[in-house]
Amino acid sequence: MMFFLILLIMLNTLTLRFKPAPIRFSLSLLSLLFLLVSHVKAGVFKLVTPETKVSIVYAVEDRKLDSIAANLLAKDIERVTGYLPGVSTNLSTAQGNVIIIGTIQSSLIRSFDKNLAKSLINKWECFGYKVIRKPNSKILNALLIAGSDLRGTAYGVFGISEKIGVSPWYWWADAHPVKQPDLSLEIEDYISKEPSVKFRGIFLNDEDWGLQPWAAKNYESQGVKDIGPKTYAQIFELLLRLKANLIWPAMHESTKAYYHYPQNKEIAADYEIVVSSSHAEPMLRNNVDEWNAKTSGAFNYKTNKANVLRYWEDRIKESKGNNVIYTMGMRGVHDSGMEGVKTVQETVPLLEQIFADQRELLSTHIHQDIEKVPQTFSIYKEVLDVYEAGLKVPEDIILNWPDDNYGYIQRLGTPAERKRKGGAGVYYHASYWGRPHDYLWLSSTNPALMREEMTKAYIMDARKIWVLNIGDIKPAEYNMQLFLDMAYNVDPFMSAGYVAKHSETWAGSIFGTANAKEIAGILSGYYKLAFERRPEFMGWSRTEPTTPVNYTAYVHHRYGDEAEKRIGQYEALEKSVALLKPKISASLQDAYYELVEYPVKGAANMNKKFLYRDKAWLYALQGRASAQNYVDLARKSYDEIVKATDYYNNSLANGKWKWMMSMKPRELPVYQLPAFNAVKAQGSSLFIARVEGLKDSALVDVPETQELPAFNRYLKKRYFIDVYLSADSSLSYQVEPSAKWIRVSRTKGLLSSRNSFTEERLWVDIDWTKAPEQLLTGEVNVKAPGKEYRIKVTGDNRRLSALENYEGFIESDGYIAIDAANYTNAQERSGRKWTILPTASAGRNWVEALPLDAKVDTGEQPVLKSAALEFDFYNLNSGPAKFYFHTIPTHPLNNQYQMRYAVKVDEGPVKVLNFKTVGRSEEWKENVLRNNAVKSLVLPNLAAGKHKLRVYMIDPGVIFDRIYISLDGRKSPYSAVEQTYIGKKNK
């Protein structure tokens, strides 16, 4: 330590000579020195060895959480070693190696180290570790786990549990630790920092098809037959292990109100969990279960104020002395607007009066100083309109900004709002029931999006409370882990690329480092495909009102068959899951099924169910004999979901999770087996060859002369020809290219209905080393008895001087595809810039307009001087062009911004585009269903040759995903097709 003090003095002396830069350097040294003081190497602490058996002593004067944490740590040590340490409050009997647990207020901790207590004083939920050698004659080594408060102590205890290999998910995901008969720890003296967000927790919601039936019929079937104290004890333990502190309890009709069971609040007190309530439950009241309209009248503050106030007052009295946060304001009985008001203007003064009346109750019964009573106001759904209309919320109330239910935060604070005494927070969804469509089955909220939105919220000072709507907890385990890890320590997540590392670390903590990278890759692929379209949205149906399923927007006859590519990606994930499964230890097979296998199987088969259904319908229109095969494949996919879900409920973990998993929440159409009612068309030919890109995708009798999309030397693509039977038969076919430079994947084959092999896909490409450097013309002749098709093959193998050493995007098959992060050039102006976000789990990197506090000027000259992305592109043919700009459908940072950017092609005019949406409009619905906002620009005549597209920053927070330029007027793809990029640079 003396060495570092001397070094610091020397560096401070240097700062007198070299200012100002050395000052920054010396400050960083102070930080380094603090880290060195806070993390001092202390060596090995033996827990269980042949010679050593650790014991645990906790502070007797602390409240019950110390005892809970101490005994859970003992059980964790037993889970790893088989040895259960003794747990006691009697220090005098302790000997050998001892773990000492307590808050800094306890005499136990102070008797060992007063300096440790001093370093934690006045801190929120912090903890420290310190190893003391031979503190007395009987104790050889003491490991102190001291907390600034009770939760801080618990976090420190469970931090040791994680160090010995016990995952927070050991119970909720059956993530059993690796057995170690000898167990020692490398322990450093350590002081944690305060959590990034003060209140961090979850909302148990839409529990009707998972958590509630599981608790009622399984876990608490011998008790309250509901989500009750036994379930909440397990949930509260999980929260503490994840360093969280807050719960919004379950509140649907299927579940009794949290306060219905007196033991619930006692359990929360034991675990020191802060209890609050959702946006629709003011004053901790579950209106769905507790408000009785027959006895109390309408839930209408204008006409029934006395009864409503009495209803709230009773709960306030009951909750006195509890650790709670009161939800302020008023909505309807459930998730609906306030009763008795017709306009926003009428709602504002009434809601302000409700605030005043609620606060009078709180100051009367809880604390005279109302600012010492924790309160929050969720600005959710229609309440946002009321707030924007000028609603005055008392300064000390925490503003809780919500997302739009689909992962996009609707609004954050203005500079003035960010200065409010009460601060702000975020209510975020990883599960949702409502329009345009539910997603209650699988966990499909993308980690990259969650990181982007929550770090944005943190930067914008929403740091007081973060709540995640987690549905039933399962199967959203990773979403919950990620969210709460960010809430506890947001710093590493400020780098977008950290999400990938976090996923790998989490997988490694459960399944071992040897399997971590592969599992993280599987999960990344799973989330990427779900971000393109959630499994629950694959029916292209809606809720509120519920509509029938429809055909998907995936294109089967162009872009290499979008639908087949998606099926292939899911099947590759399924294969990876199956190949990895034997490498997972027997003790972790249940965890693997819950966290990896079931989500992948479920999503894969939901996609295949609809994409095969689409193929059955399309191929029936085309008259293919194979149409029925795809009906069978769709049914098989549905059956696979049934089978996987049955295993989850009835066999997994010996029936532990029976009733937890429903594959049909709310029995929505998307979850059913789709109807197959297409009648197969009858054509005039038994044998048919159909090229990729044939404009009439439903044509039965295709022409005998067709043409494949044009090839070019710069992109080296391939295209397909489908050959198939139109009726039951058997025949052989031959494929004859007219030139050596034309390559075909097969030159002959046999189609037969006897073995259901009635179709085959042939791939055609060019061997550019054999092709002459000129415009190419040839053909592929496909022959079968009595039928011949001439497929024209064209290409361009000329060395175009304009494209020599060219780096940019070029036309292919009538379009140009661009990933936003692969820009040609980025211009930073006055601190404004487009910044690449490494977002592998979203499929490709995004580019965001930063900084978030940038000022906006929409005049043409200021726009042209703003930060810009440049994309060089080259079109081979002149004609009309339609540009589709795909952005992530985020919302304006606050009411001082919109979602604007400007575009310009060459020296043409500047066009400002704005994807801001209002309310739950049809545009917003489409945006959240596809996770893209799409705006367009049409140029009536774009000359062939080189061009430059510029995208200018206007509003901060705009996130660019990709650009698609249609040059032939045909249907654009649903998915992000492969970039048509040539050159060496690829960001």
C-alpha cells in the first residue's frame, strides 16, 4: 500500500508541471488506487476439505433475512460438496474456518472489523468481503460478509453461492451445480458499489396459463391452491439471488389478491422484498379480485368517491410498517381507462385531485412527511395522453415510463423532468397479452433491443425503478437475468457488444465453460429469428379483436425461397441442440430442456407449421403432387409442439413443472392446427419445371421457355429450378446445360409418388473461371418423357471499368440490399454521429444516431451539415427505383423530439422521413409485429451507373437497420436478404 501512496504523490507532483492533461491522469490513478484498496488479494479460504469443515455464524440482532441467507448458503455448500455446515448465532462455539454474516450495524461484524463497517456506512444495498486470519484462539480464518443493510448482506451471501457454482436458477431452472467434494475459494477483500437502479424487480402477469395453475394444482396443491406464500418464498429467494428487491404480485382473475393470504406479506418482510403494484392497482389494491361492484358500487371516483377512498384507506392501514411503494393515480378496475370521464381534459383535474386525496391518506396513516412515503406513478397506455395534456404530478413521486408493450420505451424525461426530486423509472415487457397480438408462450424479446432501450433509459436518468413484466418467469429466465443484471450494474452494458459476452457467461455459469459458446450461439440464433418475427406472430393474425390466421409474408418463389431459408435456419438450430445434448451432464439435462431445447423446438415447429402450411397452399395452386406432403409436415410440426409441451409438463424434472407450460395461451388461433382447404389445381402436364422468380407464382401451366434471373460476375449468386410431378406417377428426367460454364446441382433424377419424392430443387450457378469475359447467353434443357423445358441463362462476365476496385452495393435480380452498418462513409458533425451497435442477436449490426441529447434543426441547410451515412451503390439498368428504409421502431426520447431522418440520392432534393407513430395506430401495429418501421422514397427514373445515397441525422435515438432498393417494382422480401455488396470492407 505504501508503494501506491508514494506513486500517487509523485504523479500529483507531475500534475503541477503538466496541466491540464495530467490532472485527468491523476484522477484515474485515484480510481485505480481505490480499486486496489477495494480489491486486495487475500488468498484461499477453505470451505470443505478432508481437514476443514466450514461453519456459519450470523448476527442474532439483525432481522430474519440474515438467518434465511445463512441457511441457504449452508444448503448451497451442501449442494456442491454433500456437507451441510452448521449454522448458528453463537460465536463462542465457532472454530476452524468460519463464515461471519451480518449488517454493519450488528455487533458481530463490528467485533471483527470496524473499518469494514465504515467503508459501507450510508450506502444502499452494498456488501463487503474480508478474510481475517486467526481473529481468536479458536477461529483459524474468518470470512466476513458484511452488508450496508439486510439486502446488501444477502447479496454478498449469494455472491459466495455463485462463486462456488450455485446458479440463481438452481431451483427455478434446475441448474444443479457441479459436485466438488473439496471446495475452496480465492477470496479478495472487496467492497461492492451501489446498484445502478435503486428498485429492481418483476411483475408476475398473465399467469392464468402457467404460474397460477402450476401453483394451484402442483406446488401449493396441499396449501392455498393458488400463488401463495410457498410460491412467493421461492420467487423472493430468486430475486435476492439476482440482486433484485421489488415485486409487483400476480393480479389476474385466476389469482387471489396478494393481501388475501396474510402469510404473503410476512414472507415479503422476511425476505426484505419491496412490494408494490402494477399500473392498474393504486394503493396496493388488486381491483380485479378485491373491488366488489355489488357491495361497493362503481369504481368511479366522480360518483363513488367515499367508497373508493375507504377501499384505499383500508389497504394503507393494513400495509403500514411494510416495505412498500404505493402506486398513485387511478385507472379502471383492470387494464383500462378511468371510469366516469369522457375526455383527456376532463381526466386531468380529476387525477390531480386523486393524487391529493391519496397523499392525504398516506400522510395520515404512514408518515406526516409525504416525501418520505415511497410513491410511483405509471404513465401507461391512455395515461400518457393525460400526462401530455398537462397533468401535474407531485415532484417527489417517481415517474414510471412504460414501453409500448413490445419492448420500445414510449417516452423518457425532458431536461426539466429529469431534475424532478422523485426521479423516474421504466416498466418494460418480456411478455404481453393484448393487441395487436399476445406473446405469452415463449421468451422472444431480443437481448440486443432490451440492452439498447434500458441503457438509453439509464442515460436519460430513469434510474429509480425498473420493473420487468416477466409473465410466469418460465420460460423467460434469460430475459429476467439480463434485465436484472443491467439494473444492478449497467456499466458493462454501455457497450452494445457486451450482450454477447453476457449470454456466454450466463450459459457457462450453468452448463460449464466448455459448452458456453455453443449454447450462447444457439440462443443468439433463436433470438435473431424471433426478432424477425416472434413465434406467436407467425399466424399473421390479430387479437382484440381476434382474427383468423392468414398466410405469411415470406416469399417462396424468389430470394432463394425466403420461407425455406427460415425453415433451414431453424432446423440448423434444432440440429445444434440435438448434437450438444449428449455433451450435457445428466444432472443438467432438465435445465438444458427448459432453457435451450424447449424454446428452440417450440419456435422451430411453430414456424414450420405455418411455412409448410403456406407451401401446401401455394403448391396446391401450382398443381404440385407434393402439396399434401406439406400438409403432413405442418401437422407433424404441430404434433411436435404437443409432444414437447407434454414432456415439459409431465416428465421434466419428475413432474416438478406440471401445469407450468401451456402451448395455447388464451386458445388463440395461432396456436391451433391450421386448416388446409386448398384444392389442388389440375394442369395439362404431368412433369413441370419452374424457375425461381417466375412472376406468376400460382401459374399452373408454366411456359416451356423460361428465364432465370440474370447472373453477374461480381455477386456470383445461384438460382433454383423446381422440377415436380403434378399427379401420382414415376418418371426420370435429364438436365443438359448448353455450355461448360453453366453448373447444375443435378444432371438427372427420378421423381416418384411411390416414395413421396415428387419434386426436386435444382441449383444453377456459373463457373466464372470457364465463362468468357462477355455478356453470357445459354440455356439449361430439362427433359422428361413427352416434355422439355428450355431455361434461358444470362449473365454478365465483363470486367466493367466502373466496378474495378469498387466497394459498394450493386444491383442483382432487380434489387439492391444494404445493411446500414456497412456504410461507405460516416461523417461526424459537431459531436453528432451515427454509431455502430454490435447486435449479433438481432441478425446484423445497427447504427444509432447519437448523442441522445443532440439538438434538432430540420431546416435543409442544417440537415445537410448534420452527421451523415453514405452508401455507394450501382444499378445496372435505368428505370424507376423505390427505396425502403428499415429502422428499429423506437419512439421519440420525449415530447421534444420525433423520429426523423433525411435522405438524399446524389444531388437530388432532401426528403425528411418520420416514423413516429401515435397511439396504437395500424402503422404502429405493423411496426411492432415485424420489429421494423419502414419508410420509402420513390425516384421515377434512376439512371444506370454509380450513385450515392446519404442518410442524415435529425432526431437522436433513430436506429437504422437496413435499406432495400427495388428496381423492378416486384414484391419486396419480408426478411433481410443477403447484402448485394462487393468489396473488401464489411463492417
